[in-house]
Amino acid sequence: MTLPANIELIAVISGAACAGGLVLAVVALVGTSRPAAPRSGNDWLHRLWLGASPNRRDQRRHQALLAGALIAGAVAFLITGLPIVGVLVAIAVPGAPWLFTVGKAEQRAIARIEAVGEWTRRLKDVSSTGQGLQQAIVGTVTSAPEEIEEEVRLLAARLQAGWMGRTALLAFADDIGDPVGDQVVAALILHLTDRGERLGDVLGSIASAAAAEVATRREVEAKRTQPRFAVRFLTGMTLLVLGYGLLNPEYMQPYGTPGGQLVMVVLGGLFVALLAWVRSMSLPPKPARFLAAPSVDEVLR
């Protein structure tokens, strides 16, 4: 193998590694996540590879995005010979879905709140037959709404495995990750404490409040259509410009010098920051929760 070929191979590997490192950093920051305890280095790498979602389907999608980003970045670098283009293309692979699907997370959150309200009504009906709370929760597993079916199934499994009721319910609230879920869990924990006889009335009130919350959030969601269209439009135009540059080497020629690469870094970074800022403006503030996740000592107790 000749020396130029060796240099070209090293350049390809270096460009792919650079793109991969930036993609991992971007993907780690993209998406929603709740505050968590400090993680070790291995936990951080584990989250980079699997993503923040505990759902296996979401984890496979996350891994596919990582693989696609690395491949796309390497191919773009080979086509243009410009490492920054490879980095930008690699960032665009996970970044484009993140921008195009703006608002999807809020829509899923609304659907989950509606599902929590529906599950609360079913729990009220089952508990009114005279069953204990644990038996009532287990009895709702088969009829739990699809949006929270996994969380309800996990709650029932924890209770059947011998977890303390309070700990299992706090973990369930942490899985739901919404103040409405916290209200339901708080009522159930109070019932475990004082064994009150008006649990059905409390659950009914919470279910009605959840329905009102869903109606309010859907009304607000409808008013955010215009800024989200702007995010998608800017994203589409950016991808078209990037694609045009990949297919037309003459268009990218001015960026082939070190100074041109520096200009591309600055412009690309500013534009990515602009898109992220516009996207953040189209999202509602995350509602504050009032229940904390169970501690490790509570889980192991």
C-alpha cells in the first residue's frame, strides 16, 4: 500500500471517529429526560448506546440512528473530502427526526395523561368491589390503556415480587413522569397509610381532573402549530442545502481550505443552535412534579 493511500485511510478513519464522537454527544443531549442521580462513566456510555427510554423498541431505534449517523457521516466525508461536512451530515441523522417530530413528545404526554385518567377510573371500579389495593392494581393489568400498559404491568409485577407498596408506587410515578400520575400515586399512598374508605371518591376526582388537564393541554397544543411549522420548514431547507452541497462539489469548493472549514464550523454551529432554540420556543414548559423517585435503600429494603 502506498503512502498516499495510507494517508487517505487515516483521514477517513479520523473523520469517521470525529463524526461519531460528535454524534454521540448530540444524541446524548437530544430528547427529554428527567433529573437523575449522578451516573458513573459506564452508566453514561450505557445511556449513549441505549438512549434514555426504557422501552426496548425505542432503544433499538436509538441504536439504528447511531449506526446510520456514523455511516452517513463517513460517506459524506468520502464524497466531499471535507471532515466538517461529514460531521454535519452525521449530526443531521439524529437531529432531523428530533426537529421534524417537534411536538410529538407533548402529544404522547397528553395521551399518557388521558391513559392515566382512564386507568384511574378502572382502578376505582375494581377497588369498589371490595378487593385490596394490591389485588385491584393487579386486576387492572389486562385492561390497562396501551399508553401506560408497560408501566402498570411493571407496577403489578413489583407488588407481586414483594416490594413495599409505597416504594412500588413511587417507582410507578417515576415511570409515568407527570404531575397527574403523582396525584394518583399520592392518593394511593395515603390510602395505604390510613386505610380510608373514600379511595373511590378521591380516584374519581383525580380522573376528572386528568380529563380537564387533557382538554387544557390540547387547546394549548393547537396554538403551537405555527412555530412548529417554522421548525420543520427550516429543517427541510437545511437538509436540501446540505444535499445540494453533497451532489455538487463545485458548491462546496470554497469550503475546502482550512479557513473555509472554520467558516463552515461557525455557520453550522450557529444554525444548529438556532434550530434548537426555535424548537425550544415551540415546546411548553415541563410541568413540575412533587413526588421523588424511591431511593436505592427503599428499593433494596
